[in-house]
Amino acid sequence: MSTDDKPFFDDPDAALREIAQNPAAYAHYLADFHRVVLDMEAKLATLQRETRVHCRGTHVEGDKMGQAFLRSFPVEKSLNDILKNLKNVTSGLEKSAHKRHAHDEKVKEVKRQRKEKAQLKERKNNPPLQAASENPGQQGAQSPNMSYGGPTSIYNLDRRESA
């Protein structure tokens, strides 16, 4: 089978799978939908105004006051409901993009917290070894480096202590 016979993507959802894995691509993709929905919303708002003007202005001979409005009400209500739903869609698209970004930040934070917690646990279980003192038997005596020189008496040369 040649490569010309294969479709660009064997899996039709492969492109969307890649978009879902990248928060920047996800936000960009939703922004495209957001633009389309906002454009639809603007056009439907214009259609709503024109429909309202036309339907309320359509009078039949013998109408009483407000009958034209009552006849136009179901049409206006359906368009108002559509516009309300479109506003909810636009806000949902915005929230979704923000929540996708927040999800990645949360994942990074959880990784960092778990790494820190593992390091703390490792330190607790295996405390770092303390450096052994140079003269473990002479705990009460001063170290020889604290004074100007070495032993102060020829009688203490082997013990490195002053008289």
C-alpha cells in the first residue's frame, strides 16, 4: 500500500488528541470556536432586533392594543433563549481554556510537592552522617587549632594538650 492511499491521519481524532495534550493549542482551538460563536451571537442579535420590529409592527385589521406584541412574543422568546445559550457557550469556552491551563499548573505543582515530600522522607529515613570529630576521646579539651601553636609543654607532646 502506498502512502498516497492512506489518509493524512489514520485516526480522525489524532489531531484533537494532540490539541488536548497541549494547553496552548487547546486555548487557541477554543479561541477559534469563541470567535465563531461571538460572530453568530452578533448576527442573531441583529436578527432578533429586526424580527422584533417586524413582528410587533405587523398588525391585522381589528387588532386590539397589544395583540401584535402577544403574537410576536413566542418568536422573540425563542431568539432570546438562543442568545442566552450562546452567551453561556462563550463564557464556557473561556472558562474551559482557563481551567485547562490551571490543570497543567496544578499537575506541575503536585509533581514538585511530591518530589519535595520524597526528599524530606529520604532525609528523615537516612539522616546525613555527621563528620566525626578529630579527637573523639577529648571531648572536654580544646582543639589544638584554637591556640596559637601546638603543645605548650614538652611533656605533652604525645597527647597534644597543654599543661
